Amino acid sequence: MMKSFLAALGCCALVGCAGAGLGTGTPLVTSDVDALAVGPGAALPFGEIATTCGIATADMGMPVAAASGYTVYDTAPTSTAVRTHYIDGFSDGCARQFTAALVLTGDVSTHEGVRYARTPAQQRYSETDTAYEAIKRAFCGVGTGEPCGSRIDALSRRTVFVTAYPQFSGSNSWKEFLLHEGTVAASGTETP
């Protein structure tokens, strides 16, 4: 037991333990979609998200959205071109970096309202949808396809969707990142 405690303590000291970020709990779903480590401003292809450590908040650009303990920064907020964006608020203390022309955040209540307004036959599930269902099932105690219910506000404080578009308008697909408990829980491609 002491050995596992020391191993966990070492994990926290070296790289930050999953779930330590927002101080709200252990992530219910995690992924390795942000495992790639890059330097600030690295040219990432659209749809890829990577970890960037050691960048000062002042160097991330202008904060353009804040939700659920995360802040999205835009390096050129008056541009409609594809450019680097950053997100902070992760349990390891590092930012996440991705490339997009337009970025929006979406709360879990809006996600549920849109998702559950459709019939099951109309619903396609991306990686982020599947991960959200697992998080919601564990956190809210409800089944797949059912709204969270009375715990939705608590879940919203821990979980948010970030949507990245490859162009400012007219995109036929986009990338969605699900952020949960200080981690990137999932990443998926969405279509209308």
C-alpha cells in the first residue's frame, strides 16, 4: 500500500495526476488524444490537439471564452483565417493547443437539449458523444440517451464541449473536444 501511495505521489510531483486540475474530482473518462507535446505556436493540422507546457498566459493571445474552469485563447481574434488557439485549466498545468478558424464552447445542457430532441434513429454518435454518455451515466446515474437531470449544473461545472471549425463559415465538418475534470476526455469529428 505504501508503495502505491509513493508511486501516486511521484506521479503528482512529476507530471500532475489526472483529476487534480479543477479540484472537483477524478475524471470519469480520459483519453490520450492530447498526448503529443509541442512547443508554443507549432503548426498543427486542423483537428489535432496537443499539449504545450511552459507558455505564459500573456503569450496565448486574447481570452475569448471561459467555461467550466477552462479558458480559450485566440492568437489573432480579429482574423477569420486558420490560426493557433490555446486552452488552459488542465490538471497538469499545461495548455492545450489546436488550429482553427472559429472556436465555440458549448455547455452540457445545450448538448443534451440538441441531442435528446432527436429520435434515436436520427442520432449519430461521435467519440465525444460516446464519452459524454459514459461521463453522464457515471456522474448522473442515468442511462444512455437520458438527460442528466438534477445533477446537470454540477456536471456543467466540470465538463464542457469546445468546437473548432476549419473555416469561419460554411464548414461541412468540425472538430469537437470534450473537456472534463481537467483533462481532454475525447475528440471527435462532427458533421451536420
